[in-house]
Amino acid sequence: MPVQRAAAVAGERLVGKRVASVKRNPITPTIDFDKDGVQHGHLRLPHSHDNSAWGAIMTPITQVKNGEGPTALLSGANHGDEYEGPIALAKLASQLTADDVQGRVIIVPAMNFPAFRAGRRVSPIDGGNLNRAFPGRADGTVTEKIADYFTTTLLAMADYVLDIHSGGKTLDFVPFAAMHRHDDVQQDAACEAAMQAFGAPYAMYMVEMDPVGLYDTEAERQGKVFVTTELGGGGTTTAATVAIADRGVANFLRHAGILRGDVEAQHSRLLDMTGEGCFITATERGLLEPCLDLGDDVSKGDVVARIWSLDHPSRQAHEYVAEASGILAARHFPSLVEVGDCIGVVARGV
């Protein structure tokens, strides 16, 4: 049964002799997920607002399909101010042919398209953080509807999932591919192999400060082989981080057996941030003085950063020291910080 018809059938139930509609996601694709070849289209989400009474959010999507085989779902701009993913995936969508693949590649360069168009982390429509909205709601806000469509339709079709992140405007990272640890030994091993295949300079065993609502959490709950990244930050890109994304996407697809050719071997330095003491959080507001740079080795007790209060020039700076040894894997990007900001992450070498 075609995917679109199956979704429609799933969205209806019989009550006696009447057909009653249940909550069904209003997003409709302009491509046919069952059709071979290259298709460029949109995910159409009706959105009525002041400037367009019967308008729609049109999120670009590309599918490249050739016969039977695994499906990879590739996404960028889950947060709208992170750009390595959109660049790498826009290039892939314009260049990939059906002859290049065996199976299916679904490419969404900008998951949270409203946020991407606005250059913001969160949606300008409802303030929604897409990567905190999963599994979403079919009858919810714009952001919740997007999350629900990924949960019920796109993730449901996928075997391999790659979600490309960077630090956006407020964080900067050493470039790494990442996985979360899983209780399921087979899933854990499959995710680790895919992370290593991506071939970023660093490979991170990652813990989230709060995993509730993450795309990652939903993809992993569905048993997918899931890899994410942090490839830089500051709300911009570099030639080096885009090149890492380009190579990593191709390697990920080759590892999945979808893209023809061999994985381009790259050495990744293994890091771990699953233990205690990795996150350094500001308890003062003021001007941030970094005492170490990204990638620098850190010993327990080293001063990682200082915060100076310009409201009270007589005060000495508040020093933040590392609670563990490793490397400085992330830092706050703007020089002005508020209480509660993450100002650094120390990851241990493996």
C-alpha cells in the first residue's frame, strides 16, 4: 500500500456505520515515498497567519530511491542557526542520482524550516525548540506537528538516521560525531560503528543534560541506528567543518550500504562525556574570560574560565575549574554570559 494511503487509513476508524477521523498530522508530502528515482519536493504544513490566510510552511525534502534496500534519513537545522547540515545536505540533494544508491535516501536539509529561515535556534512562529518537542502532537503547535510527522512517518520508514548539529550562535565545539549509550547491546554496537564510519576528527560517547523530548531519544526508542554531530558553532561555518560534514555524510551512507563505494577511513579521537563533572555552568553573570581554547588538554583543578562583573569592578573574577581531566570539547561562544549558561564542557579521552 502506498505510504500516503497507509497514513490516511491509519488516520481513520470505524464507529458503527460512521467514519470518524482521529487526530491525524496535517503535513502532506509533495513526493511519493514509494517511487524510484530522484524527487525534489516539500512537506506542506497548512499555516494561517496575518500575511497568508490559507498559507503553508513548505519544508524542502528530497528523496533518492533505487530498488530495495535500507533507508537513511538525513537532516540538518533541527536548530535553525546551525549550518553545516543544511549546506552539506543541500549539496547532496542536488548531486545524488538514483544510480549512486541502492535503497533510499531521504534528505531534509532544514527540519525546523521556520527557525532556519529566521536564523534562530527556535521557531519564530511558536517559540518551539524542535529538538525538545518529540514525539510531538498531530494537533499541537507548528513545532509539535513537525515533530509528530518525523516521529510517525519519516522515522518510521528509516533504518539509519543522521542528524547534523553544530553549536549555533551560543556554543562552539571541537568537531565530533556522537552516539548515546544503549542498553540494547546490538543497537549500541550498530550506532558506534556508524559513528566511527562518519569519520569526524573526534567521536563522542555523549550524555544529554536533559534527554526528554529529543529527536535522538525518539529515533533510538524506535530502534534506529542513530548518529548526531556537533561540528563547530558560533552561528557560522568554516571550510573545514563543511568538509567534515560532506565527507561524513558520504561515509555514513556507504557504511549503511546505500551509497556505492568504500568508507573513506579517518582517524577519530575517542571522547567520553557520560561521567560526572563534564559540564561547567555559570553561577555569575558578566564578561567571560576563556583560560583554555577548544581542544586544549585539561587537568582536574585547572582554571577553564573566569567571569568578571563589570557592574562591580572592585570584585575579583569568579574562577571556574575543571572537575575532571580531559580536553575542552565545548565552550560558550559569546563573551557575555548569564547565570545558568553552559560555559564549557570537559570530555575525557578514551
